[in-house]
Amino acid sequence: MVSLWVQGDDMPLEIRSFINQYCLKCHGGEKVKGEVDFSLIQTNADMDAHFELWETAVELLREKDMPPEDAPEQPTPTEIETVANWYQSRFEKAVQAHPGFFRPRRLSAEEYRNTLRSLFGFDLEVQIMEAEQTVAERSLVMKLMPTDPPGKSGFTNDTHRNPISTLIWDRYAYLADMALERWFKEKGWAAHQATDKHQGPNLKEAQDALAKFLPRVIRRPLVENELFMHLENIRNSEHPPGQALKEEIKAVLMSPGFLYRGILMPRQHGKQQPVDAFEYAERMSYFIWGDMPDETLRKLALDGTLLTESSIKQQLDRMLQSPKSRYLADSFAWQWFSLGDMDEAVRQVPVREALRSQVMDFVHYLFTEDRPLMELVDSDVSFINPLIAKHYGKDRNQLKPYAKQKGIELEIVPTQRIQLLNTPERGGILTMPGILAMNRGPVIRGTWMLERILGDHLPDPPMNVGQVPPQQPGENLSFRKRFESHRNQASCALCHDKIDPLGFALEGYDRQGSYILKETRTLPNGDIKQVSKTGELVDTSGVMPNGTRFDSFTDLKNILKTEYRTKVIRNIIERTLSFALCRSLELHDRPTVDSMATKLEETDGTYRELLLMILQSLPFRETFVRGEPL
């Protein structure tokens, strides 16, 4: 059998022996269950890189979920405590806050689209015949650029490992040509003038254009003599000034200084350093807006006042009030909550867009109106339109009158904000009909809640997991009863003990997200059951992994707000910080997260306070540049 061996002295012999005896048989070498593989740990650096593995292992040991009950050997309480104490001293107490290592990254397709629009003042769009009940992508950038795969963080702005292929390079060139062609026309430098020796911009106009435009392209001032070198290139070009100017600007639009973030920042190799004001402006702007810094941010960076505490607060408030702050909902929340999954769940486009808009409008409200973090799971505010109003009972009467256009069965219309006064079964993201409709069935709903709201990572199910047995002749068993026999396998129970209580608590909502319960009934044996509108008994009870019992989703929501409040808040922080940094969080980010979580939990912190903490945090304001310059 494979034995664990770590180069260095950081792992005590008793810890190595524990893993060899109790863990490696199923989690290393030939067998790797639940995506946990201790054979990956060969060096001290490996131990740090897989810190989440150790965290999960200690949690499972403490809860006696591992080793499984049928394992031939079981560790003693003393052995478990030894491992837990080692983990705490090695990974919790000893870790030092660190900003993370400097890694330039390419603009995502979405950021590139937004940046081109801000640079030139227009969108590159394709002409589409679009009916009111359809949604089509109009952006030429988004149509041509390959879809960014999610990085290790789970977000598409995490592009550190995305190289520029020949295909992408050719499309950058095409899009730059298209943008410059239109920009020249709008300036009165028509396309034919670019090759005419007697028309188009003269050298004075070219100088003014470069002086104003190029600092915006590279998102920082030009270095000494840089403008002169560009003008010399134009003077020495074989082409007329207009064409030469176009080629010079295109070269900058194709340069790493434009396509990558952070690459032009002055760097001190082998040292931890604050980022300069222009890099900070970029980080701030692409985090909140997904776009280049505007003129206000650039001026504050230039005069050196952006990095002050008061300026950061003022700019955050200003940026949140801008329409561009929709990016936090339309991109961040879309990815966080996997809203793309609604495409398969809801076929009618206007209804699907209403359900999706409800979630994004709600998240936008949380961020821009300084709402407490826990309102994500329980709020008295929602957003609806006539297409989804049926889910909100009397509260739908708050909608302003709406007249449908003649000849259109369904059309996409904006949502309106309402107060939840008469629909206690709603409130917060968990019971929004779109979230429920795209997560059909207790297992999928429970898994979504566990991963997206509580921040737990579940391994892929075993290959031989099988299906829930169908109803047998003469049986009248509920799905939940039939499911019990399926989940009793030891390999399944570990995850289902976490998933099932959350998922079955939502059995009061059908596959479309409609609420189907009518009343609560106490049975002769004392069990509390919910009764559907059709008279069927619905079991929404469960037991959480910490032993707390509940009878309804309302009870579960209260448990999430109290006993699991720390987990919910911590997950919100980790997701938002990871998106802001455009990377997955590492062990050295733990002190930053811990500090934020402690303060925000104690003060019932808000989303604005979270954003401000991130903007003022060590990994956002500083970096560490490896090695020596080439």
C-alpha cells in the first residue's frame, strides 16, 4: 500500500502514521474516493496548496463521518484530537496574511467588450431582427470572442491560465479594425481619407488624438518620450498620416498593456509592495463595473488622492450609484448562483427572463442599497412582473398597471419592487421561483443550497450511485420513503446527510417553484406534517448535521439565520473576495477572511461594508512580485 511521505519536517510522525493507517486505503494510491487524494501531498508546499483538504478531513473526523462505520479500524478520540490540534497550529494559528503573488491576467471577453465601449463611446453590434419575446446577443465582441472558461475560482474573470490563441489574436485585430474604422468616421476622418495624402488628420491632430487617447487605452499616463516615439513612427511611416495614425493606435490596442491588467505597474521583484494608484483604480473599476476606470478615477489616481480612506469610500458610493454597478448582479451573481441553468428549466423566454431578472434585481438591490448580508436568505423585499406575479398572492396587487402590446402573447418587461406583506412563504433568494425551478428535486435543491449559500464543496457522486427505486406494485410510498433505501449506502450517506435536510425542506414548492402547501397538521403520533392544497401530506422536516431538528422551511430558514449564520456570512465574503481578486482564495487569504467575517457578523454588516472592506484589504491593495526581472 502507498505510504504518505512529505519532504521536510512540517508533518509530525504521528500525523503521517494516522493518515497511513486510517485514510490512505480509500484516499490515495489506487483508490481515490470523494476526490480526496492524500498521495498528492509530497512536499510542504503541497500541504499548503491543499489546505482545504485538511480542513475537510478534520471536520469529518470530528463529526465521526470518517472513517466510515464499516471500516475495520477506528481512531480513538485522543488520536482525532491530536490531528485536530496539529491542523489548528499548522493551518490556522501559524498562517500569516499575504497579499498573493503578482500574476497579470488577460481581460475577460466581458471586460474587453465593456472597455472597448468606454474607450470609443459606442458598442460594436450586429444587426438582428429581434421579436419582443426573444433575447439575442447583439454584441459583436461577445459573438466573436470564445467563451471564457471559469478559472479555479469558478468565475470567468479568473483568466490567469487563459492563453491568447491564434484565433483570439485574429479576432482582437478584427475588432480593433472595426472600432477604429467607425471612430475615424465619427471624427470626420472618413475611411478613404486614411490613405489620402492630402486629407485626414494632420500631424497636429494626430498628436492631440494620441495624447488624449493612448493614456486611456493603457489606463495610466504615458511614460517619458512615449508620445514622441509614437509620433516618430507616424512621421516615418510609408503610409499617409491618417493610415499611419490608425495603425499606431491599433498596435497599442493589440499590446499587452491594453489586453492585460497589471502588466504596466512598476514592480519590485522579490518584494511585497503596494500597488500603485493606477493599478488600484483598475482593480476597483473592474471589480465594481467590469470596465476600465473612468475620468474621475483616473484624475484621482494622477493627483495621488485615490488611495486615501475617505476617497475610497466616496468613490465606492459613487460607483454603486452608477448604472454600470449592475455588473455585480449581471455577472457576479449570475455566475455565483448558476443562473444560466434556467435556460433548460424554463422554456418560455419572457418568463425565464422575468425569473432571472428577479434574482439579479434583488442582488443589485442588496449591493446598492446597503442591505445586511443575511438578507440574501431572508428579506421582505422582492422584484416581480406580471409574468411571475401569480407566485406572490395578494402582494402582486402592488404592481403598477401594465398594458400588453397588441398581437404579442408574452413580452419581456422589467420587474418592479414590492414589499412581501402577505406571502411569508417567500423572501430571500432560496424561495424565488426561478431558483426552485432550475433546481428541481430535493437532491439538486439541497446541493445548490449547500454549495452556493453555505459554501460547502461536495465531491462527485460515485459512478455506481444508481437511481431511486420506482414505486412497486401495491406500494404507496412517497418519494422520500423510497429515497431512504437508496441513500442508506455508506458511500452515499456522507453527503446526503448534508444535502437531504435542505432539499426536503423545500418540498412545499413544486417543479415550477409554486407554493403548494395549505396548512400544518399534527398527526396522532405527534409528528408535524404539512398538507398540500390537494390534501396530500408533505414531509418538510429534517435534521441538520449539527443535530438541530426542524419541521418546515420556515424553521430551516431560522436555523440558517442563527446557527448557520457564520457559514452563510463567510461564504458571501469568500465568493465576493474571490471575484474581486479574480482568483481562487489561498491559505494566506484566511486571516483576511477571518477578520472580515468576525467584524461583519458582530455588526450585522452590509454589502456596502463588505465591498469597502475588500477595497481596503491587504490582497486588494498590495501584491508580491516573485523572482528577479528577466
